[in-house]
Amino acid sequence: MNSFYASVEQAHDPSLKGKAIAIAGNPKERRGILVTCSYEARARGVYTTMSVWEAKRKCPELILLPPNFERYRIASKAIFEILRSYTHLVEPVSIDEGYMDVTEVDMNNDAVSFARSIQDRIIRELDLPCSIGIAPNKFLAKTASNLKKPMGITVLRKRQVNEILWPLPVIDMHGIGESTAKKLETIGIISIGDLANAIPNLLKEKLGKNGVRLQNRANGIDNREVDPESIYDTKSVGNSTTLPFDETNIEDLEKVFIRLSKKVAARLDAKNLAGRSITIHIRDANWKNKTRSKTVTNRLYKEQEINQLALDLFQASWNGDPVRLLGVTVNNVYDKGESVEQLSIFNFEEHAKEEPILKLVEQLQGKFGENSIKRGMKLKKKPSLESKTSFSKDFLDDHDHHK
């Protein structure tokens, strides 16, 4: 989708059409960062992630709106329903983007007209613009969809990779961020073509398995299938905040960690998840980013444990520089109902007390079947506000046909 949140607002209120508008997490504060902006705003030099004050300076007539999650969610669901009317092989990637495998769809050998009919239908029914990439695999389709916006339809064939992609800088390639681009630059890889033709061992040495994967992509190779189920595998739950001003007071920073840990724990609880590791994210006043991680033995979901681990990591790595942003993420998450706690010298006694219960559960399962009774309760996800806080993936619970 093109400028999705801004486009939804313009569809909802046609008086906003043709105007420079932006959605900001917190329009009234400095920490208000633009989540997205209309193409009219982009033409004035405004871009996503720009701060509110800077955007207003560049474009004084910019109309700032707070995000309306429910509105975007309804629009997203309607878009995916349209896509699924053509094929069940639709894989949502986020609230405003997805893949379709149309191999088996009868389109009279005219993929471009087929794509145009989808694009026209989304405009006609929902008044929302989108760009479509047509290609033999996911990576090329995603790349093609970015080549022409808004309302673009682009075909990218494997044989065109060397003429269309190779001259571009590596940072333009889907899957490569700033840190990877900088690592590649240290070994003389500047363009996508350099990456495609690099010595494989050199890439493996610098980037590990990811280096091999990225080189394949740069050569137009991607064997991933379109998987309608993949979106429901949450991998991490996190929260971050930009501070109202650059902070050096440790007590105030500790209060921020308490707030972040509380939010992360609430979201884990709302989704009935626990994690295996934690990461903190620190951005200083000079916009330098630092992350620190730790893997834990037992399942991580309690607020106090998350907070303590986050603080320990922070105190071990903070050099006293003013802090602009803090973030806490619990990674490698899984359903609590399916987890088994590791026994340790500290908790074996409480497990020993439960041994008779475990034996009883085993006997009942033997008699009535494995799913007749479970140790612990596998709770249904709570449809609370806490489980709906992400701009992107949390909304995709709406598409889960298992519910």
C-alpha cells in the first residue's frame, strides 16, 4: 500500500486529499516521530521517521494527525479479503503489505492486466492506492513493488537483475540496513552488483549465513514459498520510547525502564507468550545506536525480571552519555502453554511437589488421549488493548482463520 495510514485518513476524510498530511505518534511533543506522510508532504521534503518539529519547519502547512489504529485495521482486513478472493495463497507481511502466489490463477497469460484489475478494485472499493511488483519470487516481487510508487505496476524478471538491480547501491536492496551496508563497504562492496559477484567466503566471514543469503538475493535467487500461516509466528515483543529531552540522570532512566518493562510484560501476557532472551536498545544524543542482549535459562515474561535484566544490561554498557531513546525487547517468544521450565538447583523443590500432579496428567492422557488434559492452561489470546499496540503485525491477528 502507498503511504497507507495517510491514504486511509484521506479516504476517510476526502477534504484531506491533495494536502500534505502526516501521522505522528505524538503530534504535540518533540518525540513525536512521523509514522507516515502523504505523497504531497513527501514532495515538500517531509519523510517517515522525521521529527514533528523538523517536519513543521520544512512544511508549515503540514496537517498532523494522531494514529487511528482501528481505522487502519479495518482497511487492512478489507484489502486482504480482496486479495484472498483471487487465491488462498496470500501471505500478509505487515498491516499494509503482503505476497500473493498466483501461479495457479487463470489470468489469460496477462499478469500486468491482472495486477491492474486488483489495483483498480482496491481503489474503487476502498479508495486506497497501492503498488504491485510482479516477479518469479518473493525478493524480486518486493523489489519490483518499490521501483514505482504510487500506483505502480512493475514486472521484474530474473534476467533483468544485472541491468536493473546491480547498478544500485546495496542500501537500496530489501533486507540490507545501514549497519550491513557499512560492513559490506569495509570489504569494497558498494553496489548490488558487487555483492552478487563477491567472493562467497569473504561474505561468509563478514556476515555469516546472512552473507550467503544476501548474495543469492542479489543474483535474483529466492526459494521461499508464499506461506499464509507465517505471519502468526510472533518472534519478539518490544517497546521503545524517545525521551522528552536527552537524559543523563540514572534514576530517571531507571523509571523509563520500569515503564517499558511494564508495557512489554503486559503485551506478553495479552498474547500468552514468554521469551528466551532480552535485548535493550540505547540511542544517544548523537543518534548512535547500541544494542545489548542476554539469553536466559527459564521463560521470561514477568515484569520485574524483564526490568532487572534490562537494567543490568544498561548499567554494564552505559558510559554516561546523554540518552535520547531507550527500548526493551523480549526475543524468541513462544506460547507459554507449550513451554517447559528448566529445572535448576533453585527451583527443583517446587517441581518435586508437583510430581504427583504430573503423574496424574500422564495417566489421564494415556486413558483419554493427549489433548484431553494439559499441564497448565493454554489460554486464548486476550483481545486487550495491550495485544494491539504494534502498528504492524499485531493487527494481523484479524486474519487468523484458526480463531
